[in-house]
Amino acid sequence: MSLEDRAKATAKNIEGKAQEALGNVTGDPEDKTEGKAKQAEGEVRHGVEDVKDKVKKNID
């Protein structure tokens, strides 16, 4: 597990939530969509790290 990669994934998720919230406040559907996409990217990154952890655990 890369702590740095997990931190980046969490940051991407937070960035996405903030952008989505901004879109909700301003009524900008593009910001809402981009925010949701960033959150999804963060979730995928976390999933990749989970897989890496499982593979490493099985190898050790």
C-alpha cells in the first residue's frame, strides 16, 4: 500500500465533493458533473490500492 497514493485518492475525492457542492450552489451542472467524476476517480484509486494490498498480502 502506498500511503502517498491513498492520500492522493482521498484528496481527489475531497476535491470532487467541493466542486460538486460549488456546482450545487452556483447551479452549474458542469461543475456538478466534474465533481462527481473526480469522486469516482478517487474511489477507483482506492480500489486499486486495495487490490495492491491484497496481492502483496498473498505474496508475503
